[in-house]
Amino acid sequence: MNFGTKLHGDYKKAWIDGMRDWNNRMPERMVDDRLEEQFWQEYLERRKKKPEPHAYAVHIMEELLPLLQSDDSVLEIGPGWGNYTFEAARRVKQYSCFDSSKSVLTYLQEAAAASWIDGMEFLHGKWEEYAAEADAYDVVFGINCFYRMQDIDRAMLNMNRAARRLAVVGMTSGPEPAHLWEIHRKLGYRMKFTRRDYIYITNVLYQLGIDVNCRIIPLERTYSFDSVEQFIEEQLKKIVEPEFDRVAVERIVSSYIEDIDGKPGYRHRFKAALLYWRPEAELPALQTHKGLE
């Protein structure tokens, strides 16, 4: 348990504030479970046509897998379409998936059966509301799955409680695409930059008394478009200002266009943070909250 420097910021509040849109409103999907379920139903229908993991996720997986042992029981929180699920499940003794979307769990169950992966467990509920059993799994991890969890402190305490050997939080990070940053820097426009980062979770954990290890993973993702016009239009959507100098913006954006397999696009070099810790025994007690449906 940490007894060091006291952080005076309210990092849970900063996390929640980061959920708000650029008009300081909470998006409906962040609070409406029906909209979230609808999103995943529609997304997974499209995803079935291209089920392989994102290319950048492979590099995160390379850092995650050495943390797992062959005789581990593992719980993955918020697996989504399974960027990490199946490769990790093949490496350990027992594997469980926990998600708030029934569509996600149905998709993963069908994909596991198609891949001849037996013995997986699928649990439905909200992780931050789940009464986690102490030391239920050797490893508990979640990557890019906390975006709707307002009670981020409770979610972290649940992970600490449920993990016997290791808890792992993964989150992709900045920097922002270079052309968007240049628009902001040179023209002074507000941009739709990412509003939350791993440092908030790091500080929430610190304030809970948990010191974490952190690995920074360099990543790259390519974006391509059918035309230069489409490329530019997509970048213009990132500007918050209702009025802007289109010619000046196009001049900046155009200077970053690359040929990506014969199409105009750009390469985004960014990072991911992998936070991991051995569970702490002496932490604030969890309040009674909901279990699984």
C-alpha cells in the first residue's frame, strides 16, 4: 500500500469529465445501456466479415502474453470483438470473458466454438457493479474497455480483489495524429482530441494505495481513403470550431498525405500503456453492489 505523496487532484472526476463531448454534455451512449447494446450489435455484424485482430493489437498482445502462465485462470474484462481473447485463451488453463453486452458474449461464444476452443466461460454484467469474489482468478485484465465506467475507482478495486497474482490494465494513448496537432498549433482551433488517458487510471490507482508498473508500447496504424477529398473531409470533422479557414486547414492536411497501398492516407504513430500490479490486500472495502444477471 502506498503511503507516499498525496495527490490533491480528483482523478475520478477528471476521468468522468473526459467522457463528456466537446459541448460538455455526456453522450447518450455513455449512460444508455440500450444504445451501447445497439452499437455492439451493429458493429459485430460488420466485424464478422473481417474478424482478425487489429494490427496494432498484435504488439500489445506480445507484451501481454509473457505476463500469463500456462496454468493460470484468467478473466478478461470487456473483450469486445476479441482482439486479445482467443490467443490468450489458448495459452492458459481456464479463461473467462466478462462483458456488459450480450451481443459481444454471443459473438465470442460462437467464435470460440468455430475455433475449437473449449471450456471458456462467458459472464454478463457491469464490472464496476459486480461483487467480485476475492482471489477468483490468477490474472484479471482489461484493455481499452473502461470507457463507460464512471465508477473507475470501484472497477479498479474489483480487479484488485478478483486477481490472485496479477491485475492488468491496457489503454492506447497519444500522441494525436501529427496533422491534427499542427492544425491546433498553427491555427489555434480546438480539436476533437482524446480526452482521457492512462495517467488518470494510474493516479486513481495511486490514490487507492496501488503502485503500478507501466510499460509503454510504440504502435502504428495506417488509415486510407478512397480519394483525397474523402481524406480531407474526414479530417475536417475533427475540428470543434463552427467556422474555420478551410483553405489553411486543407494546406496543412494535404502535406501529410501518403500513399497507402495505392490510396491516399496517413500513418499514425502512437503508443499504448500496460499497467500491471500484484494485488494489494489492505484497500478500501467494496460496497455491496449488483452481481451477474
